[in-house]
Amino acid sequence: KSSSSPSSTSMAFLVSNISGNENSFLLNYPIIGTLKNLTKTPYSTHFKLIPIKIQATHVVQTIQLEDQLMSKPQNHPTPNFFQFEEYMTTKAKRVNKALDEAVPMQHPAVIHEAMRYSLLAGGKRVRPILCMASCELVGGDELPAIPVACAVEMIHTMSLIHDDLPCMDNDDLRRGKPTNHKVFGERIAVLAGDALLSLAFEHIAARTIDVSPNQVVRAIAELGSAVGSEGLVAGQIVDLCSEGKQVNLSELEYIHVHKTSKLLEASVVCGAIMGGGNVIDV
């Protein structure tokens, strides 16, 4: 109330600030709630009702308590975020192991060596992982989806071997390594791609377990459609016929959809089929 009473001046300032902030942390404490209510009347009335010394003591104690609570470490549980990189790495390892087992070295050695050379050359394994993920998404276990996931990667590898051939794109490198025909010759490379394509469908039919024959047939049909003259091959044909020509947006989209997207889509659809997904899920 006067310049000779610093406590009253500080107190009035503090009460004024608290009363102006409805969300203040301090308002949770009884003493501060009381002070807030008292601001409905002039400050002089407040200080007649409550001794300034007591007010200041309680406010200081309250502020100290707030500081202690705010500075205390909060042990909140760590959010359980999806670990994408870990998921991709784990699935890729399983795919690589299954592919290695699917194409063992045997007679004639040169063809199996050529098949393994490109099939096990690395890569992100996006297509087989999509297949396994969609199987799990509809409530299935990944085990029945592994053969079709391997088949998808075999077909993808076949397309890369053939795409690199001198009669196609004539590429010398693939994933930082010499292309198949540069290592084994053009004739062996063609046959290695053919063998991988054939093995893909055999692998689904012979190695798939714990699903109905109908699911196996549906997956084979889906994959065959994605690869044939209305799928991957169609995209490759239009790509070859477009060389040296001005391509419009519609034609470019057709190439990408058929040469790339069709097999990606089939990977997801086949996984959902193997996982027991219904028509709506698939």
C-alpha cells in the first residue's frame, strides 16, 4: 500500500498476475485460489483480511513447490513407433535366405550359377517384402507367403536379366556389378532368365504350405497376368517401340504402369490371397 512496504507492493503485483491467468499452474494450490478470489475487491481490502507476511510466505513456498515439481524428471513411456528400417532389414534377410535355398548349386552348374548370380546380387527386396506385409495385414502368418514372395523376386530378376541384354537395353552394369550376359554370355543369360521365370511358378505350386489349393491357384493366376502380354511384357514392348520417338504422357504412363507397377501390385495382391484375405481385402 505504500513505498515503505515492499512486501505489499510485490504481493499486489503477484496477485494481479495470477488472477489474469486462468490456466496458471499456481492456481491449483489452495492459497493461490484464495488470493485469486480476493482480487474481486480492492487490494487494500485483501491486505486487511490476510497479513502480508503470511501471504508472502505461502506464495514463496508455493512457488518453490512448483519449481520442484516442474524440475522433477517425468518418466513418460516411450511411444511404440513402427521401426520401418528394422522391419525392412529383418524381412530382407528372411527373403535372401529363402532365395538362397530355392536355387541351390546343382548340375548343370553354369545355369544355376548364372541364376544365383543375379538373384542373390542384392537389392532392397521391396516386392517380396510387400507380399509378406500384405499377408500379415489381412491377419495371416508370413510363412505361407514366403514361396510366392520368392517367386515375385525371381520374376523381377528375370526381367532385369532380359532387360540388360544387348537386344534390349544393352547395359553393362546392374547394381554396381557386371550384368549377367557380361559374365556368362548372352545365351546363358537368356536361359537363366527363362529358368527363373519357370521356377517362380513351380516354387509357388510345390513349396506353399498351410493354405488351400484355391489360394495357390489364384496367386499363380494373378502373378501370371502381371507378367504376360497384358502386364510386364506389354510395358517392355511399348518401351522398346518408343525408342527414338516423342512419347506423350499417356504412353509414358502405360510403360511405367505395365513394366513396373503391375508386378508391385501383384506382390501385394498375392500376399493378401495367401493371408486368407477376402474379396474386399484383396
